Amino acid sequence: MDKLTRARVALKLEQLDSKLTSFLANFQARNPRECAASMYFAVFHAAESLLYAKGIEATSHKAVAGLLALHFVRPGTLPHETSAKFSALMAGRHDADYNEAIPFGTEDALAAAATGSALLADLLRALDDVSGAPSSSAARKLIARIAKTVSRKTSPG
């Protein structure tokens, strides 16, 4: 991986970390709409980092989804359900941001966390397989914090 590509991937990983931190803050502040948006954008930045690492650049959110499917889902690098999960998170973010008629509650934030965390695990695993890619350890630690935080919310008592 050349120096410029590595820098672009590293920037996307920083943006991923920022969105995961935002998810945590919004979950604790009980802002489920912001949770949906933060988790979608975390996954979006992770997907872009993987695409950049392979020398692929997307020009829109839909293009990221399509290129991810073409270059990683079809060949079997990412699970088949990746595309559907990515699309569901994208639709949830859109509804959270633009459709105030749709109620959002804690269960929606929990669903975004579960779907997003599963996608992030797969995306970061694929990124780890790219020679010379920057470390995603900060994101992994944040994902673990999210899992711990949301599990407290779903635990009885």
C-alpha cells in the first residue's frame, strides 16, 4: 500500500472512531436517532477504508454499497448478508435524519448497534487482510465498549 493510500485509510479509520464515540455518547444521552446515524456513518467510513485500501473510490453512499457488494461480497470476502445489513443501516439513518413521523426508541439504537457491530467486525477483518493497512485496534476497542454498554441496557434489572 502506498503512503497516500495508507494516509487515506487512516483518516477513514479516525472518522470511524469518531462516529463510534458519537454512538456511545448518544446512547448514554438517550438520543436513538443520533445513534442510528452515528452507527451508519461508522460502518460507512469502515467500508470506505476497505475500498480505499484496495484502490477503489466511491462517489456516493449508494456507490459504496454497490462497490462493496461487487468487490467483497460477490467474491466471498464478506458474508452474503453484508449488502442487506448495510442497506438497512443506510435506510435507518435516512429515516432518523429526515422522517420525524417514524418514532425512534432504545430498541432502534440497540438494533443499530447489533447490526453495525457485526458489519464492522467483518469489514475490519477484511481490512486486516490488506497488506500495509493501518491498525483498526482503536475501533475494535470502541466496538467492545459499545457491546458492554448496550448489554447493560438489555440485561434484566
